Amino acid sequence: MEYIQTDNALKPAGHYSQAIKHAGLLYVSGQLPIDPDSSKKVTGDINTQARCIFDNIKLILNQAGTDLNQVIKLVIYISSVELWNQVNDICGEYFVTHKPVRTIVPTRDLHFDFSIEIDCIAICN
């Protein structure tokens, strides 16, 4: 088992790992819309927040030697079911031909009043 930690401001604020590589897979903890350079919360609409998270996930995947084309599972938590279509469209921007399995879970409140949180599993050779 190998712990993956990027060299930017995305460091976990709690007792968990940013990502763990094990048996050819990378498990990425739930990511919130945090600016990787400043550690500031990225507010705004769901489009802004989701793009920030996917860009951050790309940083973590890169640190582990993999990329979005190797993501096999996404779990996306959204603060309202009304956000589903917008999130689906953004997924299509980041996963153009590759379509990982995915679960979108409408919840109520997310940490720091964010609208979205995403975790994933990727193949990591």
C-alpha cells in the first residue's frame, strides 16, 4: 500500500489520506472544491465547483502516475437532485469517450456548504 499526497494545498484537513495506491488501483478520497494553490474554498455555482474538483482529481491522479482515462468508478455527492443534469454535462466534458461507472448521490448539506463532493477509483499501473 502506498500513500499518495500532492505537493500543493490539497492536503487533507482531517485524519484520512488524499489517495492510496494498492494492488493496481488508486482510491481517491472525497474531494471538495478547494483551490490547490491557495487552499481557499471555491464557491460559486455547481459548474465552477465541479470543474475545480475534477481539475484537483486530475492533479492527484497525475501524482500517482495515472489519468482520467483510467478512472473506473466515480461517486458524486450533490446537495440537491436538481443539480443532476448540470453535473452529468460536466462529466461529459471531462470524460469525452471514456465513461466510468458512476453514482450520483443527492444529499442535503455538504461540508462548508459546498454543492458537490467527488471520490473515485482509478487503475494505476
